[in-house]
Amino acid sequence: MPPRTKYDIISEIAKRRGFFWPSFEIYGGMSGYVTYGDLGTKLKRNIEALWKEHFVRKQGFLELDDPIVNPERVFEASGHLQSFKEYSSECSQCGRSFRADHLVEDKTGMENVEAMGGDAVKRLLLEHKVRCPVCGGELKEPTLFLTMFKTEIGATGGEVGYARPETAQAMFLNYRWGFQHAREKLPFALAQCSKVMRNEISPRRGMVRLREFTIMELELFFDPQEPGCPWFDEVRDTPIKLHTEKMETEDVKEPLETTVGEAVERGLILTEWQGYFMGVSQRFITALGMPPEKQRFRAHLPDERAHYSAQTYDHEVFFETWGWIEVSGCAYRTDYDLRSHMEASGVDMTVLREDGSRYLPHVVEPSYGLDRLFLSVLEATYERRKRRNVFHLPRELAPYQVAVFPLVTKDGLPEKAREVYDLLLDEGLWVVYDEAGSIGRRYARVDEIGVPLAVAVDYDTRDGDVLTIRDRDSWEQVSLSLGDLAGRLGEYYRGEREFRELGSPVVRG
């Protein structure tokens, strides 16, 4: 039996505690789908909120919420029906289908085989004598498979539709409304966080590749004659690690350590807007708990790039179980999408310049897979400490902010603890209450679900309104008066106080 991986450990905790578990379990399950429990739902919501804080609120960008199912003509115009395909290889014996590039990667340990193109994938399958990983049967020659879910809109004779594989087309279809609401001034952006669907050939690696998942995506529209980003100086000196197209072609292993500003100046990143979003992305992923040394940006080679992209950098993070995994892509889409929809619909999408010339805006797109970010947060913050599981979730992300415990379940302490619990709820905090088992076991339980602080209600609280707060990360404790509790917790969660500044240190003998 193979040793348990870090992903196995996290998945077991996640299922037991209510972060996530496989969907449709009572019917045997189905790969490519996951259900989020209470903790997972709250953690996802907090990751989304932090993304909007980094990418939407401060910049004054606009939000959108658009249908998941689109008519066929949308994806004809966008190029998805022609290009959103992967090579599928079917077993001649058991009939199962697999992504051909993944089969090669699993057999050889190679990375990014998809970028080599279809001919190379077919050649590598033969050279390495790859067979069915389930039954060992011989594989048929790979064929292209459209990885979009097809449906019909209407009861009888309706129009063919497809579930969107990304949210981007919504921003292009509604670009004119966005332009109007931006007071007809560029640059402006439309952002959306929503579900998408991809009919993956062979989902694998748990939550890394799903058939239904959430994307957080933003389309930034700008005049190609005025490509400067007004906030570029904020990220100019941000250190990043790059694997450029040239480095990928030459199989250079070590990344180029540079800054966003230097990469743009050297033409390694094509536009300031791309550089800006990559710099913000570095800060965002770090704020999720992933250390900078486990982050890099990898350029797509021409055969790997999407049909609309002039340049794409994936933001990758290092997973202990699988190595480097993409969690985001930043693409320079030029005017491809607006031009395609303008030609297909006949609707003019050009913008008038002050000099009387007209143009189609260019687009830069930072796109994030929320489910992969969710998993990367658990990966980055998990620790096994003195036979306890601890998730060191950043305070902005923790599903519950405070736990409240009575020291014992007698002498009026549960009633007093309930008063504290209600007080914190009234302050707008997410609070969990627990009085089952020893207080040591209760501390262990809230460590395992990532609660940053735990408030213990003891006899000093009952008799003198003095509380004890325990820190999840250091296991240190401080004491303070009940009257100061709500205000100081508010300051802690606004980043205005650190744990040791909440009260007086408690020294245990």
C-alpha cells in the first residue's frame, strides 16, 4: 500500500471536519465533482472576498453575474467550438478514455506535455509504450475531444447550448454595458466570480481537476495606444520568479529571479497591465499563506496558449504531493474576443478617440481557479504539531474567527460562556461554541479547523469578568477583561493588533 500523501491527510481531515468531500457518495460518487461543507463554504467565500479586495474594490472595477448556459453561436464566435479540445485516448480493451498528455506525464514524469502539441503527444505514447492505467490494455490513437458540456435550450426543437468553460465571454458580450457604466472611459474592467463546467476526459488529482468549479476572472479593457497602468508603480519592485517562453523552449530548470518592473522593461512581460496583475497576484497568493519561494510564473509556449492569447503566464504554486500546479493564468488577449463577437453579431464595439479615430480595446485577463486556491490554502497552512493537526489559516480567511469554551460544564460556567458567545455574535464575528470533552480536546478540535483564537470562560470570568484567550499558532494565552473583549478582537481582525497585544500574558506553571 503506497504511503499517505499530504493530500491524503488533508482530504481525510477535510471530510471529517466538513471542509469538502466527494459528491454523490450515496450513489458511489463520480469523479470530477466535490461538495463543500460548512467550513469549506465559508473558506471559499473568504478567499473570494480577499480576491476582490486585491483585484476589484480598490481599483473601482465593475462586477457582473451572467448565465452559465450560452447559445451555440456565442462559442462559435469566440472560437471555443473549434479550439477548446484535448487529445483523448481510449482503451481498446476496457473502453475507458484518458487525456493523452496526462498518460505520458504519469508514465515519464515529464511536465507540460500538452504544450508540445498533438503530434508530439502521439509520438510519446508510442515511444514509451503507454498502456491503459486501469486494465493494461492497448490504447487507440488519440483523437481531439470537445471538453464542453452540450445541452438544448427549449423543450422541443430548441437551440443548442453549451455550459460555459470560463466566465470571460460574459464580459465581452456585455462589454458595451460596462463601457456605458464606466462613463465611456477606458481603462475599465469587468469581474465575475461564478461556476463554470468542463467535460474533463479523466479528472484526476482530487480537486485539482474538476468538471464543475468556480472561476474568479477579470477582463481589463484598455486603449492599445495608451497601454500604461496607473497603478504600475505599486508593484514595480515586487520580486517574482519567471520561466519565460525561451527558458521553457531551452528546458531551463531554475527560474529567473527578477522584479515586475524589470520584466516589463525587458519585454519578458508584454504590457504594464499584465505586469500589474502579476505583481498583485504575487501579493494575493502570499496573503493566502503560500510563501514566495513556492510560487513562480511560467509562460505558455505557442502550442499551449489558448487561441485568443498573445502571451499567457500561469501563476503556479508548489504542492508537496504533485509539484508545480497552476492556480491562475494572466493572458494578453489583444482585441481577439471583441473583434470576433463584433464580426459575428454585426454590433459595433469600437471606441472613438479624441482625434476622431476608432479602435477596439485590447484586453488583459487575470483568471483564478477558486477550488485550486482553496486547496493551496489548506496545503500551505497545514502542520502536524505534537500529534495535533493545525491549519494556520490567515485571520482573513478562517471560517470561524473565535471559539468560546466554558472551562467545565458546571457552576454556571456554560451560562456565562453563552453570554460571551452571544456578545461576540452581536459584534458580527463568526463564533463557534464547544463544551464537549476536556478543554484540551476542544482546543485540538478548533486548531484542526483553523480557528485563530479561543476564549476560555472560567471562574475568574464568572466572578470578575476576566477572560483567557489562546492563540492557535503559538498556543500562548493572554487575559483581559470582558468589557475589552469585543473591541480588541475587532482591532485584531482589522490587523491593528497582534495576539500579544490583546491582553496580559498568562504564565502556566
